[in-house]
Amino acid sequence: QLQLVESGGGLVQPGGFLRLSCAASGGSLDRYTVGWFRQAPGKEREGISFLSPSGITTQYADSVMGRFTISRDNAKNTVQLEMNSLKPEDTAVYYCAADHTVMIRTTAPEYNYWGQGTQVTVSS
């Protein structure tokens, strides 16, 4: 059974950089489509970035386009999210997710496997 664990969250100043990592066990991530979601207090869970099993197809939400980059490292069985030019509105709990399909998925109900989340706080 696939297990996902996020790490790398923390406190960063506006305009700063942060890299999140999602480590998988119990399965090889190169057989899964993966995504990153975030949820701020009082807000709906938002899908922000997605990556196909091949690593060729990516999608980004408008809110993070041009600032965030999703990637996978199959040798380490991890998924990364690099976040640049961070804004206070990026503050949220960030989750990685995976689904056992060759097709990219962009909404939370389509994902079967989830990490526990990691807090990202952007504040001066």
C-alpha cells in the first residue's frame, strides 16, 4: 500500500523560496500520477500542481503559475515542489497525493493516496 510523507514546510518571508518533498514507500511513484494540494484555514482544498507518471505532462493552477515547479525523482521515489516568490496568500497546509493511473488527475476526489500535510507559512 502506498504511503506518502511530506516534508520541508516551515516559515519563510515574502519573496522567499521553499522546497517541499514527498517521500513514497510501498510503491514506485513512476507508476502514479502525482499532485500537490493546499488548504488554508476556512478555504477549500486547492489543487495547485500535477505531474503525469511519465513526468512529461504538468499542470499548474493560475495562482501558482510561473512561481512553483513540480518534479519527480524516480531514483529517490520522491516528488518535489519548488516554490519561488512566495506570498502571504500561499500560507496553507500543503499535501502531496498520488493516484495509480497513467492519466494526469487534477481534482482531489481523483486521488486515492495522501500524505499528512506540511505547514507553509509566509510572513514577515
